[in-house]
Amino acid sequence: MYSILGLRILICLIIPNSLAFENKRLETFNLPKDTTVHLVVKEEQATFGGGFGSGGFNLTIDYEEESTLDVITKERAEQDLSYETVDEYGNKKDIRVKLKHAFVDYLNEYSEKLKKAELDWDLLEEHRRNRRDVFQDDTRFPITEAEAFEGLPFSAVVTFNIGCSGILVGEKHVLTAAHCFHDGKKYIHKTKDIRVGFRKNKTLSTYDVNTDPSKAFYWIRVAKLNLPAAWSITRYSRKGALLPVPLHDDYAIVELKRSPDNREPMDFSISSHGNVGAGTRVHMGAFDEQSDQSVMMYRYCPVAYEEQSMTYQFCDASSSASGAGVYIREWNGLFGEFDRKVVGVFVGKHTLREGSGREEKVNAALRLTPLKFAQVCFWITGSYSSCHV
């Protein structure tokens, strides 16, 4: 019988170098149970009528060249995990989370393990790419075969009737971007008016494509929106200037009125420098083809820049791809195949500004950090400890 070390050596010999080092698995993540309390602090009717205006949703982000996994305080974790919900009738609940120290201690212990693993991975890589390298090559091509929507990953990709994208990560839960529904001050669309579209696994006639491409989807109503409280908190600089919405909190879970027919959700996982660093290939699907919205466009490209909460790349995408799930492929040596894991949310094209003042247009994706992973898990299952990496 092989020893554990022997098995690791054998796997590295069997798997090509590019796979052995590019597709890294994270430490096991398993939050302790019964360490949180949820308090409803306000119930009211949601305010609608928001929007980002003619300029659209485009921010200028100051790039931090080196980022570290900071110590998570109890206050910060409670703020990050607090959230609000809006149901189909417009009833809004502001929910504040109180944590026991065991919850926060585990998060910091896990972060330390991540840092150590990232250092080990960096030492193992023979040809490590610099974090600041820019990789301009990318691909984007249509998925036209109806059979492609019978299984993962394409069967989990969704579109919204309001012009955004998302990905199914629970039995009836879709991960997407907060800015599709809320501009930081007001909700943009009434929950009862939002529909989520799943591509039918059949080919449309030319007439249907030209007259009504929405027939390519079956549509499901939304029961509830879940957004982080931090997305709608008004922020000011030290000089008193109003700050833009926080891009690193631009995520949401949409709960559907019913489960989609025969659709398996995608697995989701934590994103860190170790498994989604500069040079890592990321994948994304969205219905963002302007000439035919019934066509799903699939693309992949490497991460060009990275920060603690965000990754930036140059995958081609239009505004209707906002909210799309960003996923990676991890090599599963036990089964000899790739596992696909959603590790982020595409949040649109933004301007990245370096310390020198140089600016560059990039496509941004929010990372599922340990805290965000726990939040998404709770919104889907009602428990922070039900999801594991």
C-alpha cells in the first residue's frame, strides 16, 4: 500500500506539470456550529426607482499591488455577514448578525492556513508568473448545440429579464451581482417583476430567433433577494466626500419561486491567491451576445491582476454578462477528472488605477473569500456550517 507521500509523488508523476501546479486544492473549510445569532432590526417596504444613470456602472479602483489576508475582527465579520432581504411583495428586512468568538477564531485560523499554503505553492512552482503580468490572450465563442444545456456547466448558466446573468449554485438559488438589483441607495426593479431564464435544451427556429429570442428560455419568478448590508451602507472619505458602492460587496443570492426542471447546481468554493492567482485560467458563460440573446457565449482567460477581494482579467464580455459565475477547473486525482468550482462573480468592466496614476480598463470579478463563502452558504442552506471545501 502506498504511503500518503508516495501517493502524492505518484499523482504528480501521472498528472502533467501544468495540472499538478495550476489546479490546487484548498484546506478543508468547516465552520463550527451554533456560533451565530440573527437579529431582525428593521422591517419596512423597500424603496424602488434606483439606477446607475447614463454613465452605467463603471468605477475607478485603486489597485493594491500586494495584499495580505488581514486578521478578521469580530466587528468586521459581523458587519460583513449582516444582510438584507426583499421578498416578492417588496417587504424588506435588515438583519444583523452577532457572532461568538469561536466563529471568528476559526476564520482567522483558516486564513493562516491559506497563507502558509500559498507560500508553499509559490515555492513549488518552477515557473511562477508574476502577479502583475498581463495576459492578453482570451477566447469567446458561442455554444449553439442544444445538447450542451443538458448538463453542467452550461445548464447552470442563467439570464435575467433585467439584463444580467447568474449561475445556479443551489436547488433554487442563483448567485449573481448586487448592482443588478440595487444601486447602493435604492432597489432598481421590483422583485415581483424579475424573472430568471434557463436555456431550453432545444434549437430555436430562425423565425423565433429573429422575433422573440426569449422563447429560448423557460422563466421562473423570484421569491426573495439576499444582498449584503455593506452594499447599501453610505460611505464617506476622511475628507467627507461620498464614496462609490463597494465593489468587493457586489454579490447577491436570488431565491427562486421553484426549482428549475432537471438542473443540477454548480459547486462553489473559496477563492484565494493559492487556487485563483495571477495566471490561473478562469471560465465564464453568459447570454451576452448582442445580435442573438438566445446564444450563450463561453469564454476563458487567465487572471491578470489580483487582490485580496478581487481578480481582474481581460475576458471579452458585455454589460449583460454582469453577475455571471466565474469558475475554475480543479484536478481531482482520486477520480482522474476535473471538478468545476464557482469561485467568484463577474461584476463588469471597470478602471484599474495604479499607484503611478496609470489607468487601465479591466474586467473585474469578486472573489468568494471565506466570509463570502459562508454567507452564500447561509443564504442557500440556512446554516454557515453546511458547506465545506
